[in-house]
Amino acid sequence: MPALLGINHLTLSTTDLDRLVAYYTGALGATLAFTRAATGADPRVAVLDVGGNDHLMLVETGTAPATDLDPLNGAGWGLRVETYEQLCALRERLLDGGWPVGGIVTLPAQWTMTARDPDGRPVDVRAHRPRPAPGEPAGG
């Protein structure tokens, strides 16, 4: 059986594709990979590179997306930056842009914050904490 390599893409719906593309590229730093115009059978789509081979597919629909938190009271999905310093800088950029974002929380293996995109949908952004060397206690 072939080994999984990771997540290829996550699809989000929106009623305003241009606004959502601007948020994820401008505020969060994703890169626009391509767009596809609407046809008689399919809605307008934008695909964003969010690092590595990971993509965020945005689909324009006539129905507003759900903005509820997941059963664990979190975003249910998230993006990742490399370091805590980058997470702090991103939080400041979001705050400076007037975007809603919570504080940074320290978890056992990572730091996390939850932002809200222009549709009000929560998105976690995380940075993994350094892993302890073999034989070193965790959480230190």
C-alpha cells in the first residue's frame, strides 16, 4: 500500500471569492496558484499554495459558509508557520490589518492562535515547538 504524504488540499466555500483570496494571500501570505472562471456547471474557484505541496481551494457559492467552532471549541483546521517568532509577527500583521485574532496559546507540542477570515470562519495558525532531544524530558 502506498504511504500517504500529507494533505493535498482543503476546500472552503465563500460568497465573495475575491475578498477571501485577498485575505489568505495578503494577510496570511498564501500564494495564488490559479483561478478557474465559473461555467454553466461549475462555480468560480481559486487555488492557493499554503506551503510545500499543500493547497487551499476556495469555491465561490451562493450560500454563506458555516462559521461554528469544532466540537473541541477550536477551528477544526489550520495553517502552520515555522517558528514562534513568525507566529507572533503574523498575529501582529493581522491585528494591524484590523482582522480578528485571539492570543497565542502554548500547547504541549505547539503554539496556536485562532483568527477569523472575512467570512467569519475560524482558522488556527500554529508553530510546532522544538522537540526534545532523545533522553531529554518533554515539555521543558
